[in-house]
Amino acid sequence: MSRTISISQYLPILRWGRYYDKAKLIDDSMAAVIVAIMLVPQALALALVAGLPPQVGLYASIFGLAIYALFGTSNTLSVGPVAVLSLMTAAALAKLGISDPSQLVAAAMTLAFLSGVFLLLLGLMRLGFMANFLSHPVISAFITASAILIGLSQVQHLLGTTSSGQNIIELLASLGGSMDEINWITVSLGLASIAIIVWCRTGLASLLTKMGLGGRLVTSISRSGPVIVALLTGVLCYVFRLDQQGVQLLGVVPAGLPGLTVPDFSLGLIRDLFWSAVLLSIIGFVESVSVAQTLAAKRREQIELDQELIGLGAANIAVSFSGGFPVCGGFSRSVVNFDAGAATPAAGLMTAVLIACVALMFMPILYWLPKVALASIILVAVYPLLDFSALGKSWQYSKADFVAVSITLFLTLLVGVEIGIASGVLASILMHLYKTSQPHVAVIGRVAGTEHFRNVERHDVETFDNILSIRIDESLYFANTRFLEELIFSLMAKKPKLEHVILMCTAVNAVDMSALQTLEKINRTLSEIGIKLHLSEVKGPIMDKLIKTTLFANLSGSNYLSHNLAVEDLKDHELPLSGL
Amino acid sequence: MSRTISISQYLPILRWGRYYDKAKLIDDSMAAVIVAIMLVPQALALALVAGLPPQVGLYASIFGLAIYALFGTSNTLSVGPVAVLSLMTAAALAKLGISDPSQLVAAAMTLAFLSGVFLLLLGLMRLGFMANFLSHPVISAFITASAILIGLSQVQHLLGTTSSGQNIIELLASLGGSMDEINWITVSLGLASIAIIVWCRTGLASLLTKMGLGGRLVTSISRSGPVIVALLTGVLCYVFRLDQQGVQLLGVVPAGLPGLTVPDFSLGLIRDLFWSAVLLSIIGFVESVSVAQTLAAKRREQIELDQELIGLGAANIAVSFSGGFPVCGGFSRSVVNFDAGAATPAAGLMTAVLIACVALMFMPILYWLPKVALASIILVAVYPLLDFSALGKSWQYSKADFVAVSITLFLTLLVGVEIGIASGVLASILMHLYKTSQPHVAVIGRVAGTEHFRNVERHDVETFDNILSIRIDESLYFANTRFLEELIFSLMAKKPKLEHVILMCTAVNAVDMSALQTLEKINRTLSEIGIKLHLSEVKGPIMDKLIKTTLFANLSGSNYLSHNLAVEDLKDHELPLSGL
């Protein structure tokens, strides 16, 4: 790939914009309508999850979608508020100990700004690989735990009570203390709402399909459950004045588009939110890329990781100047966008326009929307995120991953999202280092009559008193050099007639400085007591590097192309050397 | 290895003690005398480096040596104060902001206690592998930077001025500000002392060898430079009352053995010193094991890593109850012990007895010892620790190691020892993850007429329009799964006729949960667009694990024993499938 920098590299809209035509316009506008129907109630609800006024969710959607469309490389990723980021925003804001809504919004804007700048910098510095340090099972455990916490945080609205907390203990204790406030009208509205949304997605969808309706129409109707619920419950509340029966309404939501505002740049706030922004950015990026990559591959399209960072960064910065909170690509929404036929990022742009219309025109109606409807929408949305299979699968497949998964799941639930994800990342890195620090190695012998060498413990093979053959099934680097040293010296102590140690390097993909120095030390120590060190079957790229080092200049033994050549060459020396 | 626990497992003295005889006694006592001569002035000087009264160095030596002899597995490791740990102790104590000597000693004892408990726990839990996370070049850079800081901290005594500081900037600024205090008699004494010590080691040693004297005698005389210097300068100060000329004397050193005391267990102090103790323990352990392992291998003996942790832990705990400060195995001293013929840990026990005698009888004489003599001893001792070769070597051999080395070296010098080593460890882990997150992979084709597959970019090979063959030269784990996914999807986008992707896994030593899930996702995504995923040449241990997973149950393609078999099998499908 050429490294020449052109504007279109950083502004993908200039690439796809040139080939935009009517067919794409139709596809994109259809998708935009369906996504907008789905997004509006979700955006309002997710703002409440983050502990912010509902309109903030719409503002974040408008600018998140629009700016990502200019800079992003995915044709189908739908950017906006997502459940996990809303929860992480709530956790970050809770640490600040403020309760005034306008101060909370200001802090959320700063969080989005920090997150945007961080993502943008990673993208410009081409450091997208940092997202790789999150292992799949850790993310999956984190998302499951987050979904539980989000679900629990919504139970208060479902019961008509009030609760708060950043972890399962606080939430349950808080809910337990408010049980005498349960409002049964609210509970009934909630259960009915959940039933309607679920039925739209399943029963209604298959009914419509059976009736012979087209795919897109089915998709849009089946996804309109939340809107139907919002309308129905709103009308019920208005007609029967259910607020007087204790049903909590959304209340006054200011109409109009967000004004351009500047986030709070005070140093203390930036310091308090810095690490939250970093964690939140990485989670958001990993989630976005994961869905964008899957959807792109289905159409044999490609996304560019570093440009995705720039796109998400720009979206968050834009959001931070327009009264929003952190955004990223949402999974279910992007899948809907994809299924609905979105052809280019223009679909996102149109969704943004539609949501802006909602913000301009329909805000007064929202007064009558009960909070329990929004809670039902969230509960149905986060339910599919629950996935405990990582726990069982990792237990079966890899105990190291199981440790990381358990730590992430339980610390997120019991302590909170930030400690949870940070510990998970740390645990997976340490477990990886631990595993590779004790690599699989085998003392090998020759299968009689062949040139094949196998583990002496598993096979009946021939060995020689003066030769120690070791195969190392791992790259050599600082975490396992001591293991290698200890292994060779301990095996050596058991072979009194030893003259040659041969390391078979077929599976050694890398040799770092520590390993190089250890090999030099082993070579020196062995040669002082009259034992030669040999290498066999070293890979080309490794050999290219080793050949220039002092290890090769001082190697007491030789470097053999095949292990059998080495053994053939060296076993002759079993004859008394003095006899020569 | 049997896991039955016996007392002798944890108390190696019961093993070697049974076979102790007169020959070993003679060897051990000779070595003990030589090491004691070397250790006494060093121990006094190192206590000053740590910012503690000189006798603390002797106390630490007595109990460090004696207790390690009971629990340690190395026959030649000489435990006691060492330069780098003294510097780290000074840094840890400086953070406390106390200046009263008795309080400093109490804090040093607590530090030794925490370090001892930490090492002991690691040993009992068999967690010695944690020391592996320190890469060689990082340790070497850290020791070089520490040697510079120690050397600079001694310049004040060499000039007769006063200075202080925890990094090169503070030390140089402090020295610069005290230049008008230079005492030229002190400078002369210092330069003469350095000259004598260096001459004893080099000129005198070769002179004696030429005169036909035996090895041990030469070793002991050549190593007695510090004692000669201490005696000479002490006599000069006494005779000419040089203290009245501004030469700083050691002053009153309390005679007698240390009393049994209890370290300060206050929670605040423990919290303040905790991380310092952890860092110091790991550095001490790595240093000890490194020298013990080299010396043991030279005699085809073995040490046990986890028991070494127990030995060093016990030594530090003992030291903490007898007014000492953190200890570990010293490099040069252990080499001298080895060369002098130490046969068993009893040599260390005897050295301890000899030093106890010094503490009992010779303390009053030390009053006249000038500080400049001790500074000279330290300067000569730390000079060989300077080794900048890691910088150049890593630049040539591995840029990733170079980054870690530079960070360690410069942060240790410019900020201090603790930040320096912690950043170095972090940098080497991150660089390792970075490297393996972008593994070497090759699209491969067949060398015509053979069964060999080679990189298409390097060799003239045959490829097939419907097949994409990829060889991965790295274990698959969370840090490189995204790379793999991106690679396959981007290569796929370039081959419109693609039907089969074959991954050649000869160099894949591990597949973790993230990689497994990524392979499942790739398999699913490819099969949705009609492309099959195949594996070839998967290693036995990996296959054992994969065979039980859903990946294998759902794999759209097959698993081939050889890559050639796969290509032979699949290339036929190039014929139009509809023709069947």
C-alpha cells in the first residue's frame, strides 16, 4: 500500500461519493427509515441508562451518525449510543459525585471529547493494534456482566421504584430497600410492553412473512415494536392520567436541535475522566470494528482499522460539542441497517436527518411517555447480550482463558465496569505470558530406521549417550528463557557422558534479545565444561537475524539444516576421541 | 517429580549436611576467609549507599549468609547487601521523608521483612516464573543505570562535599551546588584508594601469578585491596588527624552483635513500602538466580528456583529481625566464593561467623576510617556493572528490545529506580504483545513439480485461482486474531474466484479461546458467501484440543495432514461445479 497521503485517505466520503447513484439512494433511504424507527426510542432510553436527560441520546445519535458517515469506512455501521458505553458513562460520571443534570451533561460531553481525541490519536498514529489486547472471551464476559448491570438498573423503572448503584451488590441492596414502593400499574405496563416488543420481532415477523410480505417491510415492522410501545403507553398515560396513579413519565423534553456548546475542559475533570475515557474508547472501538468487519466481509467489502479509529474519534468529538455522550457502532442496529440494504455511509447521514426531524417536531409528545416503556425497550435490547457460554467453553478448552473470563465477569458484577474490564485485560495478558513462559518442549529420539524424531516419552525411539536432542515448541523470548536454561542444565546433570546438546528449532518463530543472550550464556557455560551446543532446522527469517550475532560467531557446535544430519554427524564422536 | 513434601525439600541443609566431610570443610573455610575479607568493607559501604548507618551492612551480611545457608540450594551463592538493592532501598526510604537514622533503620527492616515475606510466598506458591517477566536487556539496562546513580551518589564522598538525589538530574544539580566545598586531601585519598584497589586486582594479581603463587592465594590477595585501603587510609587519618583537615570520618560505629528486634509493622509504613518491596524482591531474585544458575552449571550442579525464593525470603526475614536491610546474592562475591572453592552452603555460614567476629572486635577501629575510602571501594565495585552494549546490540538485533532498553535506561536515570524498572517491564511486555500481534504470515504457492510450498512473494510458485493458501508463523492468540481476520478478508476481496481458504498451521504452537472463536467466525462468514475454510498440518497437541470444539464440528472444509494433499484435493474443483 502506498504511503502517499491524500485527502481521500482520511475522508472516505470522497471515494464512495463519486460513484453515488439513484439505486444507492433508494437503498440508503429505506435503510435510514428503518434504523431511525429503531433508534429513536433506544437513544432516549440509553441516555437514561447513562444517567442523563433523554434528549442527550438523540443529540448523540444525530452527530455521531453524521460525522461517522464522512470519515468511516464501513458502509453499514450505525453509530450512536450503545448499551455498554452508556453503562460505562454512568460509571464514569458516578465517580464525580455530582447530581445536577446540566453538570452531568457537561461531564458526559468532556468524556466524549476525551474519548474522541484518544481514538483520533490512535488512528493518526496507526495504533489500532492496541485493541488486540482485549481477548474475545474477556469482551464477551464483560458484555454479559454489563448487560446484567444494565438490566438490573432498569428494574426500578419496571417496578416504579427508585434504586441506584454501580455493581450488583449496590443495585440489589438498593432495589431490596425500595420494595414497598412497587407500583402495579407500572409493572403491568412494563410486562405488556416487553410482550409487544418480543411479539413484533418473533410472532408478527413470521406472520407477515407467511402472508407473503417482502423482507424489508417485515424487517421494518418487526423492529417497530419499541415505537408502537412508546405510542401505546403514551396514549394510555395521557387518556387515563396514569401519572396521577404513580406511573413515572419522561416529563418535559426540550424541543429543537442541540446548540453548539464547548465541553468542560477543566484540568481536574479531565484527570478524573481520563482512564474512563481510555477504557470506554477501547471497548467502543473493539465493538464497532467487530461488527463492521463481519458485515463488510459478508459483502466482500473491506474496512480500514486505523481509519475506523479516525471515524469514531471524529464522531465522538462532534458529539462532545453538541451536548451528547460517548458513541460507537451498535451491533443490532448495524445488522438491521445491513439487512435493510444500506449501500453506503449515506444511509447513516439520512438517519441523522430523520432523527433531527424527530428532535425538532415530536419532543412535546414525549412528555407523556412513561419511563417503564423505555426500560422495557432496554431490557429487550440487552437480553441477547447475555452469553454465559464463554465460561463453559473456556473451562473445557483453555483454563487460562477461563481464569480471565471469571475475573472479568465477577469483578465487573461485584465491583464495577472499569475495575472489571481492566482486570480482565491484565489477567489475559498475564495468563498468556504464563502459558508461553512454560512452553511445550520434548526430549526427542529417532524412530529407528527413519529420519523422524519424536518425543522420547511418547514413542519408542533411539537415543545416544553423548547427545541430548531437545525440540522447543514455542518462540523463545524473555518469559521463557529461564525455563530453557533450567531445562538444559537439569537434563545435562542427568547425562554424565553428554558431549552435544542439539536444539531443534522447527517451531521457534522468534528469538528476542533475552533469548539470544540466554543461548549465548548456555553456549558459554556448556563449552566451559566441554559440551557443544548445536542448532537444527532454524527457520529462514530467524536465521537471517541470528547469522549476524556473536552467538553464531562463538557457537561451540554447528547449525544443521536437518536434525537427522546433526545426529548422524555427532553420534560418530561417541567413539573415543583420544583414538583419533 | 514427586510432590510428596518432606522436610529436607524445604531445608536443603539436611541433604548436603549428611555427606559433609573434612575435605569440604577445608575448601569451605578457605573460601569463607576470602569472601569475608572482601565483604566487610563492601557491607559497610553499601549500608551508606542505602542511606543507613554502616553497621547495618554487617548485620545484614551475618544473618543473610547464615539463614540462606540453611534454606538455599546453591553451594556458592554469597548472600548479603548488594549495590543495586542498596540503591533501591535508598529510593524506597527517600519517599518516606524521614531523616532520623533509627527511624530509617526501622523502615529498612520493614522493607526487608516485606521483601522476605513476598519472596517466601512466591516460593511456597511455586510462582518463581514471575521473575521471567523481566527481560535480559531490561535488567542489564536497569543495572547500568543503577550503577551510574550509585557512582554519582558516591562522588560527594570522593570530593568531600555533600549531595543528595534520586535521579541523575537531582544528583548533578546537588553536586554542582556544592563544588566550592571540595576538599583536596579527600580527593587525593580517594584517587589513591581507587588506584590501589585496581592495582591489587590487576597488576598485583598477575605479578603474584608470575611469581608462581597458587590460585587461591592470588585470589585472596588480589581481592584484599579494599581491606588494605581501609587500613592505610584509617592509619593516615589517625596519625595526621586528617579529620581536622576536613576529611570526613566514619565516626562511632557501635560494637557488638545486633540484638533481636521487631520491624515496624504499622499499616501506613507497609502501604508506603509495599510496591518498593515487590520490585526490590524481583530484582534481587533475578540477580541471585542468574548468578547461582551459571555457577551451578559450571559444576554440573542444580539449583531449585522455588527453593531459592524460600531461601532468599527466609534470609530477608531474618535480616529484618536483626537490624539489617534487604539482601540478595551478590554477583562478584559469589564468583569469588566459587573460585575460592566453596563446596557447600557451609562456606556462607562460616563467612557469617567471621563477620560476626569483626562486628564484635574491630568496630572501634572503624572510627578512623574515612568515608572516601568506602566511596572508592563502591566506585570500583560498581564500575564493572556499566554495560551499554545492550543499547547497541538491541538496536542491531531487535528494535522492540531497543525500545524497552531505552525506556528502562533513561527513565531510571532521569526519574528514578522504581519508575525505571516498572516502565521497563511494562514496555517489554507491550512490545512482545505488539510483535506477536503482527505475526509473520505468507501467502504460499507450490514449487512446481514438488510438494513444497513457499512464499509467493519470494519464490516462483504455482497458485490456483480458487485457492488461497496462507502459512501462519506464530501461535494464534488474542493479540493477533484480529490481524488474521483482517488478513483473510482483505486477501479474499482480491480473489473473485475464491472457493477455498487453506491455513497451513506448521508453526502454530497454540490456539487460545479468542483465536478459536475468530476461526469459528471466519469459517461462518466465509461459508455464508460460499467459501470453505480448511486447515493443514495442525500439530498433534493443538489437534487434540481442537477436535473437541464446535469449530471442527462446523468446519465448512476439511483438515488435511499435508498442505499438498489439500491443494491436490481442492484444485480439481476449479472445473465448473455446475458441470457435475
